Amino acid sequence: MTGDATTDENRARRWYAPTVLGLLAAGGMAFLASSRQWANATVASDGLPSDTIEITGSQALPLMGALALVVVTAALAVLATGGRMRRGVGIITVLAAAGGLWVVITGGGSIDRAFADAVEQSPAFTGGDVPPFSQSVLWPVVAAAAFAIAVALGVVTVAMGHRWSAMSRRYEAPTGAAPTRPKTEADIWKALDEGRDPTE
């Protein structure tokens, strides 16, 4: 039984680095996708110069970029926390990534509205019907895949995060005792050699 427990512990720990790196990559890719062009069209009217309308993912779905940043922040929080707090980070990751996935999947209407608003504000638009636009297939798929991966890694964090090591204590402030005041001439010279004030 002890051997099986050790094997499970080692297996869980092997997920630590891939989970953190995966969350960073997934959140970064989702944020990148939100900044790319998702829809575009050219508005043209008689007697007026044409105007090209471009809609990014964040313009159509403002919440998507924010949720992608939550995923990136969660990856850093996994490094800084441990135990129950790390499980809490995993739950937040799952909720944020699932929300981002839902926003992307159901965001077709938001893209239509964002495009229509942009067309109506264009100096080349004189009224009438909103022209058809071409929509990117790549970036919505990238965003959805990134959020789906983040959901999976959030579940891994909830299930295994309490077994992962916390940030090393070597980065914490030292807590050693203060140096004693020199008492002899030799102590004074030693303090000076060490860069300390011998009068303190």
C-alpha cells in the first residue's frame, strides 16, 4: 500500500510544471485570440470613400480578454499557494475558463451587434442595410480550445494541487538573530571586516 501511495504521489507531482505552463500558455493564447480580427467588411457608398470595418474579439466579447487574464493570473497563483488555497485557485480557474468558453461559443450575436454598431458609426455608411461581413474561423477556435484546455488543467489543480510543493522558503526574508555587539578589539575588527557597524 505504501508503494502505491508513493507512486500516486509521484504521478501527481509530475503534473505540477505542465499544469502551470499549460495555464500560462492557454491564458496567453486566449488573450492573443481576443486581440485579433474576428470580422471585417468594406463599407462603400456612392460619392464617398470606402471604409474598412474590422472587429476584434475583445470588441465583440469584452469579457473574453478579462477571463483570459484570470487564467494567466491563476497560473501564477498556483505557484504561490498550497493546500486548500491551491484547490481554491483551481476552482476559480475552472469557473473562469468555463465562462470564457461559454462566451466564445455563444458569442455570435455579440459579433453581429458589434459589427452593426461599427458600420453605423462609419463615415461611409449612409443608411440602409448593414453589409455582410467575413468572419474569421481561426481565432474563435483558438480561443475556445485555449479555454477548454484551461478548464481541464483547472480540474487537475483541484484534484492534485494539494500534493504539489509550495514556493521555496529561500525567497522569504531571513529571520536569523541580530548580530551581537563586539566586545573586544578583535571583535571590532571582525565586525568591520564583515561590513557591520561595531558600535551597534
